[in-house]
Amino acid sequence: MQGKVLLERSATPVYVGIDVCKARLDVYIHPTGQKLTVSNDRDGLKRLKRVLKTCKVALVVMEATGKLHRLAHRNLHAGGFAVAVVNPLRSRLFAEALGTLAKTDAVDARMLAILGESLKPTASEPQAEHLETLRELVGGRDAAVAARTALKNQLGVTQARVLANEIKRQLHAIETAIAHLEAEITRLIAEDPQLARRLAVLTSIPGVGITTTAALLAGLDELGSLSARQAAMITGLAPIACDTGDRSGARHIKGGRPQVRRALYMAAITAVRHNPPLKAFYDRLRAIGKKPKVALTAVMRKLVILANALVRENRPWQPTRPVKSP
């Protein structure tokens, strides 16, 4: 067609690294070495997809950046590209393992592309919009609760009456905000039949309330599709081996999703008081000399594995496991 240049599609598989920031996307295509920068909006992504359609893209890799990467993830996935979203710490450690100590947007994009070729992280679908909204609401509530705790601690030590009155005013405003956020979280869950069913299943577990359930729904959308080990690993509750030579080191938990783990910690404290099987499990660990926090961590692990199994089987908690009919 006159006036247009038809770009020929390359037959060599390429891996695309995208470093995301609020205003732009820095892109590196490996192994061709092609670089480009586009705006982080629909127009910029349209331009990026025109370029990528000239390549045989095996995988696009970007870091999880809160909400900044969501538009690109959703847009590229809708365009037919496989997109993997990786933990920023993982990509940084990978870069350092290759001897790349410098950290710039262009360097990060290149490292993500090479990581894609070397490690081939699993591509993932974008999260549903209502789940993204739920995650933001849960994160906002967590931030408000942290601010409330800080203000209460400050109020406990202040002697200036004017400051104390101001802190009380701020506390009242935060309490109102928390109540509004919790009401919106409840409404959002109730509007979605699948989330509402999961809420009913999870809150049937003694010790698990709506706050813990909301954290699980927002931060662990894989719930119900994981093995017991995967559920423990993804929440950072699996004991990690530390052995070398003849030495067998102590196992410690590591990594995982801290928001989910914090919610499970509060649920475990309640469970060891009000959930008879988990209380017996906790007491048994304490009786053989386990420290309180070690025993409580084991209860947290039991809770997330139990929650995963119940969601997978779509049934409420019962004191004894039901016998399957032949």
C-alpha cells in the first residue's frame, strides 16, 4: 500500500523486558538488543504492540510495581502476549548474580529480558478488576490501622493537652475511615458470587474473621488451586532448610507475602483459643518444647493449608473431616 511500510515478522524468538514507572515504560528486546521507551498509557502501549508484532515474542517480563504495571499487563495480555510479573527482589538478585551492580531503568529492562530467557518465569493472567479494587481497599485499611496504632502509641506518652486533643481528633477520623473501608470491602465481596462463597467457607473456620478472609481473597487469589506445600511457600510459612556438610541448621520461614502472613498471625492467635483442633495442636507443640512463636507459626501454616483445602473442596469447616462416599 502506497505510503506505508509493511514490517516483516522476525522468526527468532525474543524475550522482552519492561521496566515500569509512572510516566513511561523502558523496553529491551533480547537477543536483538532493540531498545525503546514509550509512555505508560494506552497510546504508548499501542506503539509498543506495533513493534512487538514484528517479533516472535516468547515472553514479556515486568516487575510487580503496585498498580503501575497493571495497565501494561492487562493491555499486552489482551493483545495475545504471554506476560510474567516477577518479584522485584528476584530480578535484582538475578542481576547481581550476573555481576550487574548498576541499577537504571534501561539496565533493569535488559536484566528482565535476560531473566525471561534464563529462568522462563510462568506467565500469568491479569487479576480481575474487582480483585484489584479489593486489594487496594485491603491495603488502605492496613495502612489506616497502622496509622491508628502509631497515634495511640503517641497519645500514651504525650503530656501536652493541645497535642493530645489533636491526636484524639485524628484518631476519630481514622476510626471513621477504617469503618468506611471495612463496609466497602464487605459490599465488594458480597457483590461477587464467587468471593461471597469463599467468604462463607473461610469464615466458617473458628478464628478466621472477615478481616483475615479479605486479606486472603485480596492477597492470595490462587487459594484453592495450590498444593499444601505451595500454600505454605507462597505465604512464607514453609520452613526453609539451612544445611551444609555435616551441619544441620535450624529451619526458618522466609519470603512470601507479608500482608497475608500478618493476617494469618492474628487469626492464629484467635484460633489457639477458640479452635479446639488447632488449640490441641499448639499445646502439643509447646509440650515438646517448641517456643511460642514457633508453635504459632505452625498454626498459621495449618490455617492457610486448611483454608486452601476448604476452598478447593468448596465446603465449610467441620470439626471432623467428612468421609467421602465411594
